[in-house]
Amino acid sequence: MHTHNSAIPNIQSVVASHQDFNEPYGSLTKKALELGCEQAIVIHTNTITTARWVQLKCKYGCDEYGKKLTCPPHAPSYEEMKDILKEYNKAMLLHGHLSWQMRYIVSEMEKMAFSVGFYKAFGLGAGPCKLCENCETTSPCIHATEARPSMEACGIDVYQTARNHSLKIETLKTKDDEVNIFGLVLLE
Ligand code: SF4
């Protein structure tokens, strides 16, 4: 049973998240690390936490709200993402330190996943899209195969999802704190 809202994954889910070097996951994991990820783990989608409050942080905390086609309210809603996650069983959770790099990595990883047979592959990055200086939100995206919404733009609680897999993420207390950035590639 999928329990996307559960902050605490069941034991089976936790045991099932790991660095999987068996094919086809092995090639994907290797590619993610080559592209600059610190960690890349295969997870069950029932360990991805979604929450309605996440998009509040976009609407009342981000200057880019409404200005990018990959951001709310143009991005999939929390309700849509909950339904979308039910259509997948596995995903690759990616850990890095730079949001621009993570946006590039999820786009590349989605393409590679598709090429090795994951025909439903879809990447979710981190932060607002920066591919164009000005995003024309009344027209379709002009880089539709590269631009991807962030996890948080679609109502995914990135903190809890990372913590469900014992990955490091904390709120920043000073500007010198290490930033932990996450991306996700939905696989199958
Ligand atoms: S690629 Fe350009 S048009 Fe597409 S979402 Fe990003 S900024 Fe907007």
C-alpha cells in the first residue's frame, strides 16, 4: 500500500533504499556519481513525503513564484503529485550541493533512464528553472525536454524525504553552512 503522506516510512521501505549496483540501476547510479552527485540511491516511491504546506513556502517565500513555468502555480499541484507518485514504484534520489548542477543532472538522468528502458522516467530538480533570463509563462516552455520542476514545487517535502533515507539535510543557520540539495528521478 502506498502511504505518501506518512512522515515515517515502514521498515520494509527503509531497507529497500540503498545504492543498487545491479543493472539497470548500476549504470544509472554510476552516471549520477559521474555527473557530480555525492549520493544516488534507489528508493520506493512510498517513502517520498508530500505535504500541502510545501507550496506555501513557494507562494509566501520565493521571488520566483508564478514567474517560471516549472514553479507553482504552473507546476503540478500537491494533489496531482500525490496521484503521479502512485503510478511509480521506484525512483532514484540524488544528493548534491548545487541547485543549478542538480537541475542539469536530473535532466540528464531522465534521458539516460529512458534510454535504458525506463519509459516513464521523469526528473524533478531543485529550485526555480534558470534556463532563460525571462520565462514567458503565457507560452509553452521553450526548453521542454530540459526544464523540470523542482521536488518542492510539486509539494514534495524534501527534508522529510531525505531524512526517510538517513540523508543529511538541515535548515541553514549561517551563510557558511553546507547546502544539501536533492533531486529525484521517477523510474518505474
Ligand atoms: S526553460 Fe525557459 S521557458 Fe522553460 S521553464 Fe525554464 S525559464 Fe521558463
